[in-house]
Amino acid sequence: MKAGLEPAGEPKANRSLNSGDLSESSGLQWSPCRIEAGEELMAKKRKSVALLIETSNAYARGVLRGIASYVHEHEQWSIYLTEQDRGSVPPSWLQSWEGHGVIARIENQETARVIQKLTIPVVDVSAARHVPEVPCVETDDAAIAAMAYSHLRERGFEQFAFCGDARFVWSTNRETEFLKCVEKDGFPCSTFVDQRHTKRSPGAERKRLTKWLRRLPRPIGIFATYDIKAQEVLDACRECDLKVPLEVAVLGVDNDELLCDLSTPPLTSIVPDAEQAGRVAAATLDTMMNKSRRSRSQLPSLRLLPPKGIVARQSTDIVAISDPDVAEAVRFIRDHYCEPINVQDLLDRIPISRRMLESRFRDILGRTPHQEILRRRIDQIRYLLANSDLTLIQIARQTGFQNQEYMSVAFRRAVGQPPGAYRKERRSVPQ
């Protein structure tokens, strides 16, 4: 067990150490230690917090990293973390545990029943919402679905599909929101939902999946609800002899780097803001533990965090546009939008008039080439503001703008707030 984490089983007083290091490199064995009188007094002042969060997937590990980051920057906690899988039942010691707070992934009714009996503050980091009266911090599934649709649409796809998992509420949410995006633009969308939670065997589900894939029209863009499901789709495509991304483009969620790189071809994935979810959850619990029961009810019941962006890999590296001139324009913009290019640079490569290019571009993608260049730049500015410490001058240079002032005006016009305010909002943690 990692230093500072409570191993599975009944927690003991001499195991309630500081939060320690949650990094993967920490040791897994507890070392015997002696707590001196002063250290014992300090340990008693620390709040004891249980983390009912699995370590078996990239998103949950990101949440844990965010919690660790918050704790290291604020008051130290004594952390109790049991190693568990997604949807595991809570540890038996929780019901009689004399701690100060809990951050939990309440993914099933059994966990919900135990949580509802506790008299200490709890923050939920699951979309299932089995205990609606508990404050919840989760991903914005509508924003994730919109990002998935935009990524596939900008590659020229006009046929779409969704592959989900009936076990998870967030998967159902993503399916609903993705269908809304597709239907709003008048395109068809096929859906496949894994029914493995029923009595169906994994083999039977794989046969259903391959049969569904063979029936799909091509070319098609598939949004898989998370990376594990996307990797299953890629495997099934190989069984069906479907070419990825030429015939089928596949996009996942979580950006599990190991899984994405092991996939064939490497998997494009949306990056949820898991660490910020952990930081916000920890800050919310900290506030609750320092407030009276009455004032806790004034806290927001739900906080949704938008995704950080997309890591594009080979599984969606295609322009599925039949018009060769528009396809060439899209490819050029995709490869050079961070450079100081303009529409004239496109016309220098594509032997048609500006009016003809803009007309055909708008018919296929719903915007002009200039709007496409600006859209990509604004998206990259959003990402850099939220995920880097680059100055505004540096960001302007890296996104093709002549200067910071021009970038700020364009960003404010597109987003509705100046870059500095956007950065502050995306990085803020409630106090």
C-alpha cells in the first residue's frame, strides 16, 4: 500500500498517517513507525478522510491525483484509501468508522445505502446520483458529447454512430447528448449499447458488436463512451476487416495513454478534467467539514466540469470529404492553423476562386474557411489557457495571431470573456 494510504480492512489508529504521496512510484508496503508525543498531537488534529474511489481506470486515478494536489497545498488529511474496482461495494469498516469526511464514487445502491447512514460530510464524484442530496462533482457529459461530434464533423463525416455501456449513467448521458448534436444538423446516427450487465456473455456481446459494425454505412465516425469501449470497437473492426480510419473513425474518452497507445491504430481520445474534479471535490469536502450542518446545505448540489480537450491520434486521422478541393483546404488548415495563415494561402494551393471555395466550404462544413481557421485557433487558445502557464503573448505567437491584443479581441468575441478571465475561471477551486 502506498505511503499514507489506509490498506483494505479495518483501519487502525497507528495507520492514520498523513496523506503522503499518491504517485504511482510510491511503495506498496507499510513500514512500522513510531509516533512521538508532538507528532501524535499533530496527527490527532488532522481530519480523517476516506476515499471510496477505484484505482482501476485513468479517470479515477486522475481524480485521486487532484485530491492529493489539493491536500498538499492545504491542511493535511489522514487518508484512508482501499484498493477497489469500479462499482465495488464499500469496505465493511466504513459504517463504524469515526472519520471526518468521505469522497466517494457512489456507483451502486449498496454504496448509496451505506453513505446515507453516515452522519459526516460526503462528496460524490459519480454521475449516477444515487444520493441526490449529496454534493456532486462530475464531468460535463453534454460538453464531452459536443466535443466528440465537433471533432468527427470537422473531419467531414456525415454518418455517425455511438457505442455505449448500459451499466453507467454517464454513458447514457453521453449517448443522449451526442444524438442531440447529430440530429440538430440533420445527420443519421446508429447506436449500440453493451448489455453485458444482463446475462449475456462477453462473447455474445462481441458477436453483437461485430454484426452491428458490419451493417453500418461507410465512411462513418463512431463515438465510444470511454476508451475501453473504443478499444473494443477497434478490435471488432479488425475482425470485420474494416479499415480504420479510412472506413471507420473511432473516438474515445478518458485519454488513458497506455490504452490509447496500445490500441491499433492509436486511439484519439477526449481528455476529461479529472484532476480538477478531484481538487474541486476536495475543496468542497474541506468546506463542509469546517461548516455547520445547516450551512452545508447552501453549497451547490452539482458541479459539472467541461473536458480539457482532445488528443488526436491515428484512429481519426482522416478527412472524409468527397470534394477534393474542400478536403485539401481542411487538411491545410488542420496542419497550419497555428501559423499566420489566411484564406489567400489556401487559394495559392487550390486553383479555384475565393467565392467558389467559400461557397463549397460552407455547403459542406457550415462555415467559411476564415471561420474554420479562427475556430481552430480559439479552441487551441482555450486549451493553452486551461492547461499551461504560457503568457498571453506566448499563446498569441503559438496560435497564429500577430499580437496579444488581436488575439484577445478575437477570443472575447468568440467566447464572451477575455482570456485572463477564462483562465482564472477554469483553474479556480471553490473555497
